Amino acid sequence: MPEVTNTTQAPFYFILTGIPGFEAFHIWISIPFCCLYTISIVGNTTILAVIRTEPSLHQPMYLFLSMLALTDLGLTLTTLPTVMQLLWFNIPKISFEACFAQFFFLHGFSFMESSVLLAMSFDRYVAICRPLHYATILTSEVIGRIGLAIIGRCILAVLPSLFLLKRLPFCHSHLLSHSYCLHQDMIRLVCADIRVNSWYGFALVLLIIVMDPLLIILSYTFILKNILGTASWTERLRALNNCLSHILAVLVLYVPMIGVSMTHRFAKHASPLVHVIMANVYLLAPPVMNPIIYSVKTKQIRQGIFHVLFQRKVY
């Protein structure tokens, strides 16, 4: 019988894993990670600063974009401490409570990203299909309520899985396969019946990871139907261009998310390096790519960045 450590009796540490097989090169691997984290923090902070300082950007579309930037910033800051302490200082240990705290924020911000993208698809639907009612439907009060609903939804989604996992005993092996605490990774170390956890996780996948993309696709079905009914190709291209940034942000989130889920389900015996790479792409791609996408593809954001930089240069 393997020895079981009861988490309620004595605190213990989980052991994080860096890049399997490349432990000797962690200090060099930290350079691209550091660059990606810097791009994410600077990019998302810049977008937030531009939207805050430019009165012309105090519109629903850009308020939702600021929610996305805040979410990306939160996701970045959640994983940065454990990843960089492991790569820079070779400190693999994380306490039980700290691991569950990271678990909560990591999955919370991940679900929040999906929820914000869903809200942004509704914004694009109203802007293109109901342009005359856009200002009356998406008022500041409504946007504030949507933001609170997103926060409440994500907290209520993550808390039960956290408490369901925390009540269970863990085996003597506390070795995680990533440099941060993922639910899929932690559940493998449990020495008890996890059927309730599995069913709740399945329900969560259906309610967020499956339902959100389906609703986004539905909104774009209505948008496409409306666009194809417009008079000229110029109007169609302009409408599609207005949606392009959001479509790219959706792909950047859901393609790696589906990849990670498929890897955990159907490639359990694949090389640990595959799982590590997929998880890092899933967690780093949206925070890094979203500010680049919106800065390149959105003229108003580009102009706002130049305006802010020009003002600072003048002062």
C-alpha cells in the first residue's frame, strides 16, 4: 500500500517541473520566457493606459478590450512567479496553499478570457446587426453588469473544483508535470475516488469550453448573414475587417485550449515535453498575441499609442 499524505493534517510541497530533459539549459530557456512575459505585461499595460487616457476610446468595444487586457495581465502575473523562480533559481517547490491559490487564479483568468471573448462577440453582433440601437443597448451600466457577471461566473465555476480537489488525499508523489499548478495535473496525484471531480470537470467543459465557442460561432453566423445582405463589397469588407481582430483573438485562445484538452485525453503516454510545450503555448499565446493583434489591426488603438507616446515625449 502506498503511503498517503492527508493534506488536512500536515502541509506539504508540490514539486514543479521545468522543461523535461533540458534542466541544464534552464537559464538559457528563461530568456525567451522572460521576453514573452515582458511583451505581455508591456503590451497589455499599454492598451489599458491608452484606453484610459483617450476619451475617444471610451466606447463599448474598447471597454471590452480593456477587460481582455486586464484578464491577460492577470493570467501572465499568475504563472510568472513559479515559472521564473524555477528557470532562474532552480526552486521547484511550491507550498500546498500557494499551489491551490495559483490553481484558482490560473483557471479563473482562463475562463474569464473565454467569457470576455463571448461578450466581445455580442458587442460585434450589436454593432453590425443593430447599429442604430448600439448606443442604447450597450450602455456603460450594461457593460458594468456584464463585467460583474463574467467575474461571478468564473469564481462560481472554479471554486467548486478547488474545494472538491482540496478535500482529497494526495499520494506520496507530489511531482507535477508543469511549472505551475493545473487541475488536470494535480488530479493525477490523488489517492481517492475522483468520479465527482471528473463529472464536475466534464460539466465545466460543456458549460464554458464548449458553450462559449458555440455561442461565438452563432453570433458570427448572424453577423455573416447580415454582411452578405449588404449592398456593396466595400461595406462587407469593412464590416469583416472590424471583426478580424476579435476572430484572431478567439483562434489564439481556443486552438491551444483544444490542443491541451486533446493531449490530456488522448495522448497521456506522449513525451512529457509535448505536454509542457502545449500547456505553455495555451497559457502564453493569448496574453502575448492579443495586444499585438489589436495594436496592429485596430487603427484607433495604434493612433492612441502614438498619441500617448507623443505626449510623453513632449512633456
